[in-house]
Amino acid sequence: MTETSERTVTVSRAALVDLLGALAYGELSAFDRLAEDARTAPTLASRAALAKMAGAEIGHFRLLEEYLTGEGVPVEQAMAPFVKALDGYHASTAPHDWLEALVKVYLGDGLAVDFYRAVAGFLPEPSGSLVRQVLADTGHSAFAEREVAAAIAENRQVRDRLALWGRRLLADAITQAQYVVAEREDLAELFVSGFGDLSGIAVLFKQLQKQHSRRMSALGLA
């Protein structure tokens, strides 16, 4: 995604624990959200689809838990610094219905994947491979595209409402990401060294916005 994908940087233990802790809590939160959203699904097929995705997310969480445990770090300890920020993001972007939940899964998780994939590009092994494995698609994309496309084809107002929702998700996600980086010095140093400098981070955020716009288009919301 960026030029940093072709090189690695020196990563401190504290920075790596922070990075994997944030990712682990993101995966745990994704499991919680998908399991909850599954209960609001309009059909049994939709409910089953989200339940399967939730199962995949908890599988990703276990990979991170095993790695951190092997490094002598309890996963709860690694996740703790990120609970407030991620819970705050999810509280401020709580979906009001099934369609908003699907859009949040598709766009929110997409942003996280783009970001962590860029970071994985400059991590040493085996950390880089672990992050890429955790980012494996759990089936969100195709399922969300089908469901949302069918809904907006029937109602223009639904499309307009979901388009506003999608833009809000981007703004809130970037705000929370900036807050987390500002609070965690080791993580901030990792990103600055990995992306070259502050201008490199700015380029990354522009790329994240472009990818977000592409996903909005895929949903028919651009």
C-alpha cells in the first residue's frame, strides 16, 4: 500500500505489544459486534452468515493471544490500553438497524484492514505474517455488498441515509486512530519510522480515504 511495504524497520518490544494488543482488542470487539448484529438479521440465512463471520474473528483473536502468550505477555494486558478508545468509537457509531450494522462491518473493518496491512509491510517476521493472517477476509465484503445493494435498489432514501452513515464512520475512525497514536508514544514512534515521517503518515491517511471511497462505491453509496 505504501513504499514501506518493501522494507522493515526496527520495532521495539513495547511498540509490537501495543500494535498486537490493539489488533487483538479489535478482533475481540468484532466478534462481539457480529454476534450481536446476527440477532437482528432479517433472515436465518443472514443470521447464520454473520455468526460464521463472528467465529472467524474469534479465531483471529486466538492467533494473537497465542503469539502474545508465547512472548510472555497476557493478551488482557496488551489490550487494556485500547479498550477506552475502541469502546468509545463503537459507542459513538452504534448502528440503528440491520443495514447500518452491515455498512459499519464492511467499511469499518475495511479501514482497519487497510491500515494494519500497511503496517505489516514494514514489520519484521514473524510479526508481519501474523498480522496479515489475522487480516484474512471472513466473508464480510461479498455478503455486505449483496445485502446493501438489494436494499438501496428498492429505496433511494435508504441509499442517502447509508451514504451519510458511511462518511461519518470514516471521520470517527480517523479521529479515534489519531487519539490512540497520540496516547501511545512507542506506537507513534513505530508509525513515524515505518512510514518515513509525518508526511508519510499523512499520505497513508489519504490512501485510507481513497480506499474508503472505493468501498462506498462498491456498496452503491458514492
